[in-house]
Amino acid sequence: METLEPTGYETAHRQAECIFRQILPSCGMAVREGQIQLCHTMLDALFARDIALCDAGVGLGKTYAYLVAAILWMQQRALPLRQPVVISTASIALQDAILNEYIPFLSETLLRNGLIGSPIQTVLRKGKGRFACDLRLLQRQREVAQRGEKFARRLRVLQNVDACLDLDRVQGLTGYDRRRICVPERCEKGCAARNRCRYRRYLRKAEHDPIQIQVCNHNYLLADAIHRQNGWKPLLRDYSAILIDEAHKLPEVNQQMQTRSLRVADLQDLANRLARENLVHGAQQLKRAIHLLVAAFAVGPTERTDCAPFDPQEKQTAALKQLLHLLPASFQQHCGKLATSIRQEIQRTVQLTQRFLVQDAQWIRYVEYAVGPDTTRRFAALHAVPADLPSCLDAALWSQGKPAILASGTLAAGGDFSNTRRLLGLEHGVPVRTLQVASPFDYAHNCLLVFPKTNSRWKCAASGNRKIASQLCNLIKAAHGHTLVLFTSYEQMGEVYESLKETMDIPILQARRGSQTVVEQFKRCNNAVLLAGGPCWEGVDFPGDMVSLLVIVRLPFPVPDPVREAHRQNYPDLHSYIQTEIVPEMQQKLRQGFGRAIRTETDSCAVAILDPRAAPGGRYHQAVLNALPDGIPVTTKIEDIEPFLRAHKSPDYFLPNFDFN
């Protein structure tokens, strides 16, 4: 009987088994059945040109799963079809790990075992604003050098850019200097530095060298898709498949990329550019129009709104009409003298202004306010968001027919992918595979879930925050420090910190917005307490005993905004809206926060949720349990924390003995 040669599909699956069961274990990695299952599902999706939604628990190794799947799939394709794949992430940290750790290790290992014939070639793709322009850098260095010794540190930072094209890797660079030295939106063809330009050398390498993998962030991926939709030059090389890690962030980025904004700052910048073009009269007229616009949308001193639905009054409509009349009429006669970028900005502003003067149900419009120097709210921008954001994502990515793998630890809410499919535009017409694989960690043994008994309501916020501080003191004492406290409100965090900071000898740290240095300080401490919000809910690693008590103060429900309020109108009642959209979003964020607790197989951690709505008998207790791993023991007693930790920690964990006042 004739023996048939295995197909490329069969070969790839067989090689995946060999890699995860033999080759990687020989390098010290554990065999994880869930990881192998992930890789096989991803291979199936690539070969079938489907889309795979893969929810992978913490510690499963999803990055190796999709890298192996992509490499093996590309190896089995015919040479004319071997276009590179794109890996898109939400964070710089993950990009760095993929480029500098995962791919080099995997490339060397597969090359040594004869599974690939040459090293895997990669390139990192970023927007122009993330790279240095050599000419603008030199000009800025000269400007700062002329300011004397007071600017010596700033000059040293700028001089460091000489050795680092990628501005994300330059420590201490101010936002202002970054804007002054980055590659401009449009490079002049007659630029004196064009032939020696590092950015152009980078582009030539990215666009012409043999490349198997392009790494970018979600914004760049969608920007490339928008370029292709509009018939503009693509940002990425043509690719054969998309691998999207941290895929839970994609809907948020989609909204950012699809939002059209008429900003006061942009209008003021346009006026300044016109003045520099010697159109002084036109610039002055535009500044008067901006002043009318700001005055028309001003809010009272007692109003503390950040954003509000766009419901224009007569004076606001008049201010917009004045702006619309001014822009084309004042500059048409000078159009031939203006730089292309200024003409395009005027055209964009005209189109945006028209959008806010014509009612259109396809757009959700709202007004944004920012805090001014005097701490009052000031009109900042008008925003228009497509009402059907999922369809935008479908048109940009999925309708192109390329296979895609979307991976994250939080794509399923309570075991259900429905909300993710809805947000990603994957509900109709696109073949979608789903797979949820639990974490290999032993949560039933190494984790304790605590719902401390508490008063369900306090008379005022200040009283409630004092109660929270008191409860935190008891929790920290039970865990002997080693605590991370996650907040959903920076204001609440600040008040609790003030109540807590003098109550014990253990260091109490507070990570405000952008306080990465505080997070690093916490990691260097042998024992400390970190109060944090925002970024620390996800993407931050606290392995070992560093975080042995995780406290979640309130359930992370999304903050109401005009876009969510508009979506609410699509539901027959408030309950349906909350259950379909709000609860799944809370569960997703809760899973991200919970993931800070246990980062390795040997970690142990108690997790306390203070929100009374999460406690047994509370409205969202079951939703909370559905979001977290199965089998975690539950208690309502803070006293259970210490014996749990003593059963898991070494005696050194409890030294030294801190005084708790």
C-alpha cells in the first residue's frame, strides 16, 4: 500500500507536538497541556484562514504558543505566499520581551534542532513621533546648549538621543523636547540630512530586508488599516496573518483611532502656524473665532464635568458657524502660498466643524473639558465617535480575509466570549474559533479569597474612606505587609493614603498617575505596601512574596461617559444594558487586577475584595466568582489570612516584626 506524504497541516501539528513536548522541555521549560492545545487551535485557525479568540490563563505561555504556530505555518506555505506576519501588542514591555527574549530564544532553539533553516528576522514598526529626526535633534541641542549650566542635565538627555533612534528608550526626555526632535509628519524632500538620516535607514531596512515578523502596537496596526482603506501608502509591509496579543485592549484603541476631534489646542497651533507664514490678519481672525468657541462652551465655576453630550445651544452653533465661515473664506486667496500640511489641516478642520453642525445618528458627539491652571474646567475639544465601532473594526481588519489570532487572559467574561465578539465586530459573517484554557497555577491551594464583613453603606465619602483605611490596616497586619491595594479612584486613594500613612512602621507608598518610579521603589523594598490605580491593574509583574495580599477596594465598573450613555439607548431597560455591557467589562478588568496576585507556580496570595456588592449575598457576588478561577477557598474573616500565609511562607517572611499602632 502506498504511503502518502503528510500534508503541511499535518507536519506543522506534528512539529508543534515535538517542540512543546521534547525540544522546549530539554531547555528547562515545563510541558503544559493547555499551551499545546492553544498552539494547535492557533494552527487550525491559520490554515483555515479563520479568526481565533484565545483566552489563556496566567502562566500558560500563550506567547510561545502563537509564535510557534506562526513560524510553523509560514514554514509550510509556498514560497510566493510567505509574506510576513504582524504581531500587535498594547504595551512596550511586551514588545521588548517578544523582540529581545522570546523570538531570539525560539529562533536559536528551532535552528539548532533543524526546524527552521535560517534565523527568524523581525522588525519593530512605530509611528514617526517615536523616532528622532537628526536635523531637528541637532537644532534642539544647540538651543539648549546656549541656555547655560542650568540646562546641562537636559542637554545630556538630548545628547543620549545621538546613540538611540527610538525615543521610547531614552530616559528622562521631556514631552516638549520629544515633540521638538521627533520625525515630523512630513519630511522635506530637500532636507540637508536626508542621505545620512537614521530614520530613513531604519525605513529601508523595515521595508526591504527579508522579514518574517513585524511587531507593532494596536494603534499602528489600525493606522495601517485606515491607510489601506483610504488608498494611502501602507505603514506596514503586506502581511499574511495578524497575531494580536493583549487583545482585550483592541476595542479601546479602535475607539481612539476612529474618534474625530476638534481641539482648542489644534486650532491654536493652526493659528500660530498661519502667523509664521505671514498671514497675520488671518491668524488673528482665527484666534478671535477660537475665543468665541471657548466662551460659547464654557461651564460654570461650580460644574465639575469632564465631558458632556453635545447638545448645542444657539451661541454654540453660532460660534461653530463663524469658524466654518472663516477658515475657507479667509485663506482661499492665499492657498497657493501655504504649505501642504497647513492646507490639509484647514481642510480637516472644515470637515470636522461641518460634522458638529449637522445632526447625524451615525455619530456620537460629546464635549470634553480639561482642568485649567486655575483648577476650573475649561472647554478642550469636541469629539465625534462612530456609533457602530465594531463595524469599523470589521471593515478595517476582519473583512480583508486574513487569518487572525487574538490572545489575552481576559477575552471571556464568566466563560462567555459574547461581549468580546460584539466589541470586536465578530458577531456576523466571520468564521471564529474560541478557546478558553485555564491557568496551570494551583489557585485552590495557593490562593485565598476574602470578602471582609463591612457596613454596606456609609453616610459620606470621607467617613467611608476612613473605614476603608481602618480595614486596610487590619488586612495589612494580618498579611504582615507585602500588600498591593488597587483603587478605581485616585481621589479616594489619596484620602485613604493620608489616613493610613502614619498608622504603622511599614513603608506605605502611593503610585499616582505615571508614577513608575514608585512601582520600582516598591519592588526594591523587602516589605512594603503599595496603593495604586490605573496602570497597576494590569501589565505589572509582582512575583514571589512581593505581593502576598492583594486588596481590591471597589469593583472596577467602567465610568459612565457619553459614548456608553448613547449605547445604553439601544437596550429596552437599564438591567439589560448593565448585564450585557457593564458587568462583562467589570469582570474583564477584575480578572486583570486579580492576575497581579499570583505570577508563578510557587506564589501564594490572599485576595481581599472590600466592595460590599461583591460579598456573599451582594448583587454581584456570583459575577465576581464567575470571573475568577474555579476552586479558590472563600472566607469572610480577616483572621483567616495569617494562618493561610503561615502555611505557605517561610519563617523569614514574617521578619522583622513591624509595630502596628
